Amino acid sequence: MNLIFFSVKIILISGMLFSYYWLLLRNKKFHQYNRFYLLSIPVISICLPSLNIPVPGFDTHNQSTAIKILNVVAVRDWENVVIITPKNNFWHQLMNWQNISLIMFISIAVVLLFVFAKKLWYVKRISNRYPYTQIEEIKFFNTEEPGTPFSFLKNIFWNNQIDSNTEKGKQIFRHELFHVRQKHTADILFMEITGIIFWFNPFFYFIKKELKTVHEFLADQYAASETNSHDYAELLAMSAATNYHFHLANSFFNNQLKRRITMLTQFKNPHYGYISRLMALPLLFILVCAFAVKTIKPKNTQHIISVKSITAIIDAGHGGIYNGTIKNGVEEKNINLSIAKKIQQLGKEYNVNVVLTRDNDAAVGNANTLKEDLENRVNIATENKADIFISIHVNADAKPVSEKSGFEIVIPKNDDNANISKCILLASALAGELKNIYKTDEHLQCRERGVVVLDKNPVPSVLVECGYITNKDDATFISDPQNQDKIARKVLEGIVKYNVFNTDTTAYEYNSKKNQLLFRQKNGDAITVSAPAYILKMANGDSLVIKSTETNRNDTTPETAQAENKIFTKTEVEAQYPGGKDGWSLYLNRNLQYPAYAVKKEIKGLVVSQFIVDEEGNITDIKIIKSPAKSLSDETYRIIKNSGKWIPGTQNGKIVKSYKKQPILFVLDKQN
């Protein structure tokens, strides 16, 4: 379909440019200008649709709705959806309209290429048949061929019936010599090749025809410059008796006799000529704007500002004797403090009052113990009547060099925390911003042992893990002062967006027994979110998956099964088909069959299956969770059962059983 649009654009552009030529430039005496104008039409019409010139547009997005929950849907870890359609016979698949169009396009192009090659062969044949005389860089062939004299590249094919020493012969020779020196054959070859490739564009044929005529105007003008124009016009009239000329070359006996004679005797009006030529510029500008310029959303060079001032406690993790992780001479406590200071430095620009728990390398409040240090951090939030609390840290892995990478957001563990809903919203806003500058895990974390500065905090609080110091790429990113500035700005933008949503929401309710979160907004809307897995979808297109690591003993879902032989739905290393996701998709697409009964009854829809990959890699306990018909369920069951051995998943370095889910979408296309 894109090729069709591309072709239509070529026709439209060339049609508009040629129409301008026909109305304002045709039969005017600025022949050299017309020559290059005509040659530029194919180039412009082919190139313009391919160009993408970005220009700033107008952003009408209302920032006041930056974070509003639109929808909440339950999620689980699924494989990619596989789409299955009935397998038609080979010819039925082959003879669709796209392939038919392609075959027709190639067939016509091949025919035109054959005709073009035949013309070239004719030139080659007569050049081998007749001897030639070298005149400087030009080969002069004296022939008996009909349609001569004509020129082709640096060759002039003469007719021996014309005496080159007569006045008539000299004028014709000058005419053909001009064609050779001005490389008019190259113009014709360019148009021939363009016409073969873009044969569907009729305007290219008209351009080629007009270009040949302009060539003759130029050659006639040169040949008549040393004689009387009327005498040369008389020569043209006398020579018009021939009815054949070689279309690939520049023949003296070209048609358009009346126009050629008119050009020789026409009075030139330079003033009118300048106007008509200059008018091409506005037309070109319009075409560029219409076909090459693409409006882009302007970058928001002016950051968003909180309408209502908000006080944020920014906690630089560790400090003093509590270094945190040290890797290759880089200390976590120093990176935390550097980012926290940048947040404070930029806070006024966002109307955010930033208070630091520490502004130097020391324990908070000159604490003597870690417990006292953490309690002092929490007390700062109470003393300053803070709205939110954000603790800045850097993550680390047990391995010296880790493949784990990216930012993570941690929320409080305590279900009874009255601010848990606001903590989730704050974490969502921060993750939504930070992911724009660096990889950020959309799954909110919840530490099993808890985090004191989060769980004991009287205000909404989250912890931001700014990458892994044990990962080379992460460590390089967070150590760069410019990137620390970016992190600070994204944290502040997340705070502002949280404040916007917090202003629009009148009530939050968290039910720890049902593990549900309820938002009530000023407009009366209420949205319930169910854990342990759910996704928040924002008005700006962002989405955030929230998963709790807490377990509910009343929950009978596979995620929280407390049986001795636990089956995991999420593992550190997922169970996978040999060959990975690509191999699994290839297996399904090659082996799944659309049941004939379902095709006959026009049954279609989504089938969702669940199965277990055990420690040996065997497939067990296959269940069809959702299906529109038994025939589709049976086919899905068959294909999963016959998939063979899998590579089992691992958790904490141990091979474990794990659940997998596979959605398969059965689709009937219009041909069926």
C-alpha cells in the first residue's frame, strides 16, 4: 500500500510541475532553462515523497491531564500472541491483488526494456556496418540508413545522399554537432530509463517528448546563428518530406516542424520570461511543504512546573561510615549525594521545595548507629511537613560484574501504610519519566525485609535505585554529571506530575485483605485496581506494571501457592522453548493447523492456554483458559503437547517448575 501511495505522489508532483511548464514555459525562447526544468521534474517527483523534513508543530496537549488513570486491566506473563490463518493452496495464496499488480508491473517494464535494448542494438548494428571518420572526439559514420542524419552520444550518423560541403549540409552538420557537444543523448537515455521504471506515469512520456523538442530548438538556434533564420526555416520545411526518424537519437528530421520554425522567428520578451521562470519557485515551495515536510511534535524546552508548591524530602542514601557499595573506586554514597544535590539545585525551577536529609558525607544528624541514622531521615519528613519522601540509591548485584541493568522503583512493604496508594502513584510518575532517559523496570519492587525509610515514613515515600553499580554501562551512565542532571530533572518532572494527579484525586482506599486499590476522583469516577499484578495506563500513553512480592495466604492463584513443590509464574530465568522465542514462534507457525470444521463454521477468536514446564523440561497440566470453540481448543492442546522438551526455568540458581501461558489468535481473512 505504501508503494501505491508513493506512486500516486510521483504522478501528482510530476503532473503539477509539467502543467506549470505547459502553461507558462512551453514555446518560450529560454530553451536551456526549459531543458533543465524538464529534466528536474522526474528527479523532484521521485525524491520529494522520499524526503522527510521535520518541522516543529503545535503541541496542544494539556499538561494538567499529564497523569490520569484511564483503564486498569489484569496482566500475567504471557508469550507473544501467535496469529493463525487457514492455509490456502499455493496458487490461491500467490494470486492476490498485490502479487498480480507486481507481476503486471514487472511484465510491462520488461517489455519496455526489451524495446529500449532493441533501439540500442540498432545503433550498435549500423556502427559496425559502416566505416567512420574520426573528427576530434566525434565519430562520423557515412551511411545509407533511413532516418539519417542523426546523432547518438559522440557519434554522428550521416546520410551519403546529403553533400556535407553544401550550405544545406553544413547547417545540418552544425545542428547534429550541437547535439553531441551538449550531450543531449544523455538526457534522452535518462528519460528512457526513467520511463521504463516508472512506466505508469504518463507525464514522464510527455516530458520526454517535450525534451526532444527543446533539444531541437537549441540545435536549430545554434545552426541558424551563422545564416539567415528564414533560410534555415526554409531548409526545415524542405527536409520535412521524410517520415521516419530514430526516436532514441537526436534526428535532424524531427517532427514538431511548425514549432521549430516558430521558435526561429519568434520575438523574445525577456521581461515576461523572467517572471514565468521565477514563478516556479513558489510552486516548488508548495510541493516541498505538501510532500516532504513532516510535522513533528515540538520538544518541550520549557519544563512543566507544579501549580501548587510541593515539599519533597530527597534522601541521599548512605553517608559517613555507611559507604554503600564500592565498585572500581566508585562509592555509592557519593553518587547518591551528587544526584540529590542536583535535584535540590533544580527544584525551584519546578516549584518544588527540596529538602535534603544530608548535604555532606556524614551520617544524618551525626547518628552513632545505623538505626539512629535511618530514624533521623524519617524525622526530617515530619519536621518539614513534607508532602513526599524520595530516597536515592544505587543498586548492586552479588556478582562482581553483573548483567542486571536499569533503574528500579521500590515502594513500602507495609500493607497497612495509609499512604500506600499515593506511594504507588508517586512511583508510577517517577518510573514514567525516568524510562525516557534510561532503561527503567516497569515492575514496582517491594522488598521482603522492607525498607525502614519507606515503611516507617508518615508521608508517601519511594526509593529510586539509579541503576546497578556492578554493571559497566549503568555505572558509566550514573557517574556522568550531565546524566545526573538528566536524572534530577526527570525526578522533578515525576514529582510535578504526581502532584497534578494528587490534586485531581479526592480519595484513596487500599484494602489489604482483597489487595485492591481504589481511586476516587473529583469528577466522581472511581477505579478499582487489583493486585498482585495490575497495570496503570496513563493519558499520555505511558503504562506501568505494578507487581507486589507480598503473598496472601488466602490467595489460591499459582503465584502464591505455598505447597511444598511450589510452581512459579515468574522466575529469574524463564522457561523457554529450544531456540528461544523465535524458535517457539517458528514451531507454532509451521505446525498449527486451522481446523477445517472451524473454517467451515467461520469460527475464530483468541485461545489462551496455560501449562507447566517441570524440572525435566516436560510439558504437563495443559489447560485451556479461554477459547471460542472446542475445535480450536483441541488444536491448541495438540500443538503444545507435541512441542517436546523445554529448557526449564530457574529461581535463585535452582531449576524449578513454572507456569507458561500462550495466547493464539485464530483469524479468518476475507478470502476465506
